[in-house]
Amino acid sequence: MKKFRRILLALDDSPCTDKIVNYAKEMIANEDISLALLTVVPPASPTTYGADPLLGQQAIIVPEITEIQQNTAEQFIAKIANEFSYNFETFTFTRIGNIKEEILLLADEWSADLIVMGSNGRSGFDHFISGSVSESVIRKATCPVLVVPIHCN
């Protein structure tokens, strides 16, 4: 069986992330690997605060919101990295953009040979609206993808 040496762990700041982190810890215990931790911040949506479309005023993007989200994401990923750093060469990445695209881009750029991520288990209308990041990554990844079901409410 192939040994994975460069594992990309894609995480979000949700209450159930601990399940993925713990699964990954057990999976890679006593292995000689490099670990990349990635979190992606979706770009800030334009806000209509203070803008009146009836007067032809455009929605605005507040850069401070994106900056705050990125700082929060960086603190989150640094905290997770501390849980792994004692055993592994650990790299952290915080990106702003489309979640599935950023996961795939980093996997290629970093030459990951395994992507580990969670699936929230949505189905029906929720799944239709949100789309499944894990499904999209599975379809387009050039390396194996391990999806950890987290079923957390």
C-alpha cells in the first residue's frame, strides 16, 4: 500500500472540526510526513449598508471585514498547527477565495499526495443550495481524497 508523505488537511472553523483533526492525528501517528493545514475564507460579499440601489448607489465591499475574517482564520489554523507541530513538519495556509478551488490549487502547488477533509453530510435541498465541496474536490483532485463524515449539529 502506498505511503502518504504530504498530507493536506482542509479545515473550516466549525464546531465539528475537532472530529477531523482527531481522525487525522490517529491516522498519521508515528508516520514520517509533512502536513499542510489549510483554511479558506470565502470572499466578503458586497454589502448594501449605506447604499441605496434606487438612487443608483452601488453595494460596497468593506475591506476591514475580509481582513478581520482572515486574521481570525490565521489564528484558528495556528491553534490547530500547535496540536500537530510536535511530531510533524507542519505548514499553514490561509486563503481567500472559492473553497473547493483553493483546496485543489494548494494540493497541486504543494504536491500533496492525500487530501483529508470533512463532509457535513447535508442532503436534499441544503445539499442542492450549498453544493458539496467534498464532492467537487473528489471529482477534480489529482491525488486521493479522504472524506471524514462529521455529522455534527
